[in-house]
Amino acid sequence: MGRVAEELRRERFHLRVQQQTGQLEKPNRLREIRRTLARIETTKSQNRKAPGRKGVS
């Protein structure tokens, strides 16, 4: 998941640059990335709090 999060952060950076220059074609993509990163961070946090739990859905 770390690699995916890093790629999303890079993409988010590039999209923000495009947004500032007025070249952003898919403004909704920023929202998707933000939410996906939040999901990843939430999962990481939950795993840190309960490392002994398995099969958490």
C-alpha cells in the first residue's frame, strides 16, 4: 500500500500544479485521490492500533 499511496501523492501534486495553471482537465480526480489516500491512511492506522486482529472487515 505504501507504493500506491506514494504514486497517488505524486499524481495529486501534478494535478494541483495543473489546477493552479488552469490546465486541469479532470477536477474530480483530485477528490478521488484525496479520498483514496484517506482510506489508505485509515487502514494503516487501524492496523497499527490492532496488530493482533485478523480478518477485520
